[in-house]
Amino acid sequence: MREGKLIRTEDPEYSAVSSLINEAFEIAAKLNSGCRSHAAIRFLLEKLFCKEVDYSTKINPPFYADFGKFTMLGKNVIVNFGYTS
């Protein structure tokens, strides 16, 4: 993917980006459905962000993401309801 550059739907790279966007929607839907433990939320966020999420980080759903791969959260972060990535 091209950093910071526009990718049009006719671009050959668009299908890869579209797949990642669909994956982000699916992960966010799982995160927002039902009551999840802190460990389950961290697991889903790590899958979405493709990086470790510190144990001290807390997010209260609902959570929305249209991509998520470039999202980084530090230690001791608390995100209340309605986060959008």
C-alpha cells in the first residue's frame, strides 16, 4: 500500500485494501456484539491493529473501525464508548 496516497477503486491494489476494510468491519462487529471480557476485547483489537495492545489499555464498546491497521494505543489508555478508528 502507498503511504498517505489515494487508492482508487480501479487501482490494482484496491482489492487488497477492500479486503482489509471488510476484515476491520467484521472485527468491529464481533467486538460490539454481546458482552466481552477485557482479554477478548484486547485479542480482537490486536487482530485489528496487527500489533500488541498493552494490558493496561481499556476500550468500552461500541468501537468503530474502517481500517485500523495504523492505529496505535499506548499504555494506560482508557477509551470510553463510541471510539472511531
